[in-house]
Amino acid sequence: MFKIICTVFALLIIIGLWVILYDTHHFVIRRYPFSSEKIKKPVKLVMLSDLHNYQYGKDNAQLLAAIEKEVPDAVVLAGDMITAGKKEKFEKTVEFLKKIKDKYPLYYAYGNHEQKIKLYTDRYGDLGERYEKALLEAGIMPLCNAHVSLPEWGITVYGLEIGHEYFQRFKTKPFPDAYLESLIGEKDKDSFGVLLAHNPEYFPEYAEWGADLVLSGHVHGGIVRLPFLGGVISPAIRLFPKYDGGLFFEKESHMVLGRGIGTHSPNVRMFNPGELVVIELSPDRE
């Protein structure tokens, strides 16, 4: 009996290690359709979040091919394309983003990692300055508390950058009154508002602001996912977070929380492959 138990245990370990290896080097495509009377014509968006300098094949050829196969009208980035770290190299990521920008309109909102390298120069030196310079040279202008109107589609894309103090561990710090308005102004009520907001914990506040569709990341799907329980842990060190990945509803708003396409610290995924998100928007004819 002891030998049987040991054999079963060893097999489970081997299977678990295989799943981790597979999921950490594999991504899937998930699709979400939405319709609204505000949308003027069909639009396909591809969303990436939490790339963290990860590479799928040489020069990210596999990921680029998957994006090109979708033939999107635009690509949106919901933050953390790089990882904050003195020894991190961002050049290949910028080259990858430039290839996307050369083919499609690209809308990029920062996550907490891009924000950290800007704020904490004592820790990261001139990494933030060099990264932003490289983006500008590639023709990429991030939407940092800014928006772009796309009237032919009836859409406005907002890029939100909340203060770094709102990425706390163990607890969620409340926003002060009218905080979102102070950052990105009032939402245009006549257009379909797509809010790129890296931190999903504030989805109720985004909904209250008036976002029609929130696109978030940050949580990496909970790193490990368990049947019926979902993601195990969030970056805020919360077990089984409410917002772990997928589709959520609040008032008149929807949120698509991407599970991230890359990994970092720990570089592990289990029952939780990387995710390329496809958003299909269409006019509501009813």
C-alpha cells in the first residue's frame, strides 16, 4: 500500500510539473462580444496585459502571428508590458510593440510596473526615462490619464493611471471623492467608453464613473487556478480574489479581466495559460 501511495504521489507531482511547464509557455485566445447602441460599426480589439517582457518564440513571432491572424481594428495594452527591475531588458518588448504599431492603431495604458520605474529613480535609475524614450522613438505615445476619441466607431478609449499607493498589498485603499474625474475628466456619455485600467480591484469605482467596458489585468489569473474556486492569489496577497479573470458586471458596466500573457516573480502558471483577449464590439440594432 505504501508503494502504491508513493507511486500515485510521484505521478501527481510529474503531472503537476508538466501542467506548469505547459501553461507557462502556452497561451490561449478568449473572445468576448459586446453590443451597444452607442457603437456605430463593428470593431475588433485585441487586448494584451501583463506581458512582462515575455517572449513566445524568437522576437515574439508566435504572439505576433496570433494577433495578425485576428486582423484587429486596433490593439490595446492594459499595462505591465515590462517588468520593473534594474537588470530587466526592455528592448525586445519595444521592438515587438513597434511591429504591432506599424500594422494597427495601438492604445497603451501603463500598469504598476511601468509606473514604478518612472517614480522610483533611486531604485531603478534612469530605466523609466529610457523606456519612455524608446517608446516615443517607436512612435508609441502611452495614454497616461488621457483619452482618444474614435468617432467613426462611436468609441472613446481612456487610459487610466491611478496613484501607485492604490496598488497596496493586503488591503484596498479607497479613492477620494471624484478621484477618477480628477485624473481623466468626465466620461463622454454619447460614446462607448473603453477604459484601460490595470488594477481591477476598483471596478465598482470605474462603473460609477461611467465606463461602458473596462479592460484590466494585473492579477495574472491568480497564478494557479482551481476548479470551482478560481484564481488562488492576487498581487495584493489575497487568497481567492473576487476579481481573478474573465467577465464581470457592475451596474451598466462590464469588465474583461485578462489573465495576462506573460509571467514574473514567480514565473509559474498552473491550470492558467497565458491569455490573448479578443473584444468584438458591434452596434445594437434592437
